[in-house]
Amino acid sequence: MLSSLPDAFAILFTVEGIATLILGTTLGIVLGAMPGIGSTVAVAIVLPFTLSMSQAPAILLLLAVYAGSVYGGSISAILINTPGTPQSAATCLDGYPMAQRGEAGLALGWATQASIVGGLVSAVVLIIAAPQLAAFALQFGPIETFALILLGMTCIVSVSTGSVVKGLLSGMIGIFLSLVGGDPIIGEFRFTFDNWQLYSGFNLLAVVIGVFALSEVFMRASAKITSVSELVSFRGIVFPKLAEWRGRRRNLAKSVLIGNVIGVLPGTGAATAAFISYAEGRRSSPHREDYGKGEPDGIVSSEAANNAVTGGALVPTMALGIPGDAITAVMLATLTLHGITPGPKLVEDNPVLIGAIFAGFFIINLLLLPLGTLLSRVAAPLLRVREAYMMTAIVLLCALGIYFVRGNPFDLLVMGLAGVGGFILRRQGFPMAPLVIGMVLGPTLELTLRQGLILTDGNFFAFFESPIALVLTIVAIAALSLPLVRAALRRKPA
């Protein structure tokens, strides 16, 4: 991949490349600062507009929105005690108390510096780990790939908040939706009910936008939230001096490590990393008594960890095609929509593209410093915008984005039905990430299964003669069994 770096830099350092990085990071910070939108919805809003772009700028735009939104969530967390994204929930615990005593600018300064360090280290982890993992996976054939996708499907369990059964059912709905259209082997149409609009299956983009962005609008509307918190005094970011980091560097390093490790593990997520890091910081910090009262170490613990997750979470997504959470599931869908197949051969087949993505992700995290300083002043007044206006703008953006991709009104119908269906499912406690994971991985799961059966003359048990497939299957079974084991242990008397 090193030989492709000059070509990768040639893609990045163009007017289009630089504009994409700046625009994406800007949008991410602003959208991330808006309570109720979050990283997943922010990425979903921008997704339709990337389909008219070439591959590298489109993916870099979404990566910039992703990384920017994770950082942007800290702005509202500190200024109005409402995390713009779930990843910044732990930042409220010490960020808002600092703001209340007149140190909002300094609190955002700690958050900005910790976020940049966490993001840059995660970019290095992505650059080093993803190619190595992908190189090992090049040994995979259809049977091994089936076992890998089967393992990837088990991450439905880990991203199923609440009921695992509901998460599995949601994943099955996604798999069923992926079966609509032409058979991958013989080409016969399935579940189309003679509707020619369904011959090519459901538009993945319309479903993703519907179940994430549109259903979120319906959820917010049903909550009838009309008030907006008042802002504390804020005159701009104030960065802590280098001397103020004395005694806090160990906490920063530990938080970055926690974020990267948790990021690589599918299904955990940045919110989990932030709270685990916060708890560990409170346990080991010399300032532990001040946690929850406006202690900078609390902000550092949360923001360093949640930004470190971004690069780590992309490692299994890029190298193995296994999404770790809802956001990387949307990223996986994006790669698929642009004709890129995530997985073992991604690095080998697209060295220039991958080089541009890795280098671009590093630059995105550097951009958080100047753009965060500038946009925090802009985003603060936007937090006063009534939520009804904000949600209306989201619906219009989604509809325009979907329609202009193919100019097909049927896609608007699919988006609307997906939004209504997603809203109903979410009200009943069904998570949406498994549905998208099932829809994205379903076609590959079916294709590799049937190819493997052809190679083994219909003998499914021959799949386990491959050592790699056997190990992956055992790991998948263990991942599915783990929640049952935990539930059984909880039933035992103390």
C-alpha cells in the first residue's frame, strides 16, 4: 500500500479533496452539536448526496461527518447539559458543572484537545491494523467467507440494546428484505408480487435513511419536546496550557487505549467506551473526589475514549466487512452502494482508495482543532433553534437526497414506509442497527452459502473441514451463547 500513497495524496490534495474534508468535518460538528440528531442520523442525512460523487470523496465525506459529529456532541453536552450524541453523555457529568461556574470555554478546550489526541491515535491504529487483518483474510474462499459473514451476523447480538430476541428478529427482517428481487444464482425473481419496481430489490439507501433518520424524526415528534435549555455564558474555546496537563497525561493515554480496544471489538460502541473510561478515570485519578463537580479529567476520560473509538471501529468494517455498530453499518452500506466490497480483498483491490481514506482520516482529526474553535461559536446559538424546525429540515433533506439519486418516486415511498416501520419497531423496543446489518450482509451470506454447497456437492458438514471456517463458526456460536450464559448466571442466587 505504501507504493500507492503518491496516488492517494494526489486524490486528497485537490480542490475537491480538501473541500470534502473541510465541508464534512464542518457538517459533522454542527450536526453532532444538535441534540437528537446524533452521529448515525448525521451520516444518514449526508449519505444520499454522496452517490453523485466519486468513491474516495464520498467515503471521506462520511468519515468526516462521523468523526466531526462525535466531537460536536461535546459542545451541547457542555453548554446545555444535553449530549448532541450518545457518545458524549459522559461529558455532561463534568463539562456542564465547569460551564456553570463560568468555565465553558475551558471545558471545551479540554474536550477539543482530548478528542484530537484520541482521534489521531485511532487513525494510526486503523492504518496499521486494517491491512494486517485483511492480509490474513485473503486466504478465504466461499466457505471461509460464509463463516466470516456468519460471525459478522452475530454482532447483531451485541448491538441489540434491550432484548436480544428483538435484535435477532430485527436482523431477520433485514435478511428478508435483502432477499427481495433476483436470485443470485439462477436469476429468478422472489417476493416481488409481479411489481417491476421490486425486481432489483429494495433500495438500500432508502431503507437506511428511513429506519434511521426518518424514524428518529417520528420518535422525536412523538416525545413532544418543545423546550430548549438555556445556554451558559460562552465566549469561545480556551485551551488549557501545557503545564495544566501535568498529572493528567496518564489518564489521557489510558482513555485513548480503552477507546481503541473497545472500538475494534464489534458491537460495543463509543458510548460504552466513554463510560468505561470515565469509570476507570474516576477510580485511578488523583482528582477522583472532584469527578462530577467539574473535573477536567472527567472530560478528558470521556472525549479521548469516544473519539478513539472512531478509527478502531472502522478496522473490522474495512478489513472484514463486519460492522461494529449502527454508524459503521451505515458506512458499510455506503461502501456497498459505491460498488466497493468491504472485506478481506478491500485493501488488495483498492490500494489507492484505501490509502486516501487512511490519510484523509488522519487529516480529518487534525481539522477538529481549527474548525472546532470556529464552529463552537456558530453552533452555540443554533442550539436555541426550536426542535420542530430542525426536524422539518431533516425530513426535507432526506426526501431531496433520496429523490435526486435516481429520480424514482418509488424510492420516496420505500423511505416513508421504512420510516413508519422503523418508528413502530422502535416504539416496541426493536433496535434498527440489526435490521441494516441483516440487509447489508444478507446477500453475501446467501451467495457464499450456496457457492459453498455447490463446491461440496450439497454437504453442509463439509464446511467444517476448513480449519478457518471451523474456528469462525465456533466463535460465532460462542458469541450467540454468551447472552444466554450471562442471563443464567444472573438467575443464580448471590
